[in-house]
Amino acid sequence: MKNWIYSGLIALSAAVGWDYDKHEIRTVMSSGKVYGHKNMEGKIVSSAAIIPYGSSLASIGMVIVHPDYRGKGLGRKVTQKCLDSVSDETTVMLIATDEGKPMYESMGFCSIDCVHKYLCDSYLSIEKNNNLDMEITPIHEENLPQIVRLDKNAFGEERKTFLIHRIKQAKEALVVKDSDGMIIGFALSVLGPINLILGPIVAPNAHIASLLIDKLANNHQGRLRIDIPSGNEAFMSHLEKCGFTKVSQPPIMIKNSKQLPSRNKALYGIAAQIFG
């Protein structure tokens, strides 16, 4: 991969106040495709990424247009390029910004739900009651098949390629095993330039999800971020007691379908908005 692509995309994201770094862009490009425009000097002035999952679902993100090049339709063109790269039968999802939502609506996307973005500057550990007969340990390579299966049931489609690259990128990668040694949940943390991102978090219940968060967050000095799917009110209430504050509630939008694939309500934190 040419370094100018990494540096160009990092500079583009910084121009709009986003914090993509080389490691995040590498995971995006290893898991999907990134399209964009260059100006006459070879500077990247727009981008959009699409991450396909299986044959039925894809996620669009990293839709950025440099402030100096807005109003020229570049955002629509790169987003359309992403859509053209998958079949019309593929459900395409994205998590929209306020600025981007009108464009997506004009392209046929509709809002179906939202995620809840939480930040924490100082984590307070209050999850000490672990009387459950289970064990939290680092992820090992042989755990991957069980993790992929758990993630598919929680997310709605298989994400093996993405998970392989995300685990490599992770600062910490944990699994929860029950008394029989069966993996029943997992969690990743990814260190970005500004935040330690917590996710994906997959667990059978909010208590185990909270224990995973506690393991990932407890020794970190710096800001934490987690994006939580709707329907996890008890989990969100617990995190607020630990010092997290909800800062926004961006919409989930989809095209080519009226709903996302079926999920089993075990997803307590998404990987990042670009990955759905």
C-alpha cells in the first residue's frame, strides 16, 4: 500500500475533525474498498468506504469531502460508487451524520434505528460482583471460529475477514468462557489517536457485557468511547454510573431493504460507525 494513500486519507479526515489513523485505514482497506477523488495536485479530497459482509449486507462509512471541495457533488458520487460495487439485492447500511443525512435520504436510504454514542474521560470501576462461574481470558487463534459464529448471530451476517483484521489491530481482545469452556462472549478495544474504542462487545447479557467493559477500561488512562445499539437501556444506565456520558444519537440508515438482518440482542457495542 502506498504511504501517500494513508497520509492523504488521514489528512482528509483531520480536515473535517475526524481521527482516522493508519491502523484504522489499514483495517478498512483490508476488509473492504475505499473510493475517492484527487485534485489536480494529487491530493485526496473525498472518500467513501464500503465493507461487504457475506452476500447480503454491506456497511458504508468514511464518507468525507474536504471543506474546500464541498458543493460539487463529490460526496454523492463516491457514495454511489460504493453502492455500485455491490448488487441491488445487498442491504446497505450506514450510520449518518446530521450533515450527511439529507444526501443519503435523497439517494434512497431510510432511517430505521440509531446508535448511542458514549464518551468517558474518567472511568469509575463499580463492576466487582463476579460470582458467575465463568472466565475472561485473552483471545487465541483457535477461538476464531466460535467468535465468528457469536458475532454473526449478534450482528446479523458473517464478518470473518473484518474480525481477523480487527483482532490484529486491537489493544486488547478478550473472550468469556462458561464453566464448560464454551465461549459465550467477546470484546475488543482499539486505541485511536483520541479515544480507546470499546467494541464490538458481544455478550449473553448486560452483566457480562459490563464485566468485559470493566476489563478493557479499568487500566486505561485517557478517553473511552463506545457506540451502543438501541434496546440496551440497562447497560447504558450502568455505563453512566461508571462515568460515561451520551453525546449523540446518530441514525442507522439502510437501502435495498426495510430492515437489518435478524439479530439476537447480544450486541452491546458496535466496532465503530464505519463498520456498522
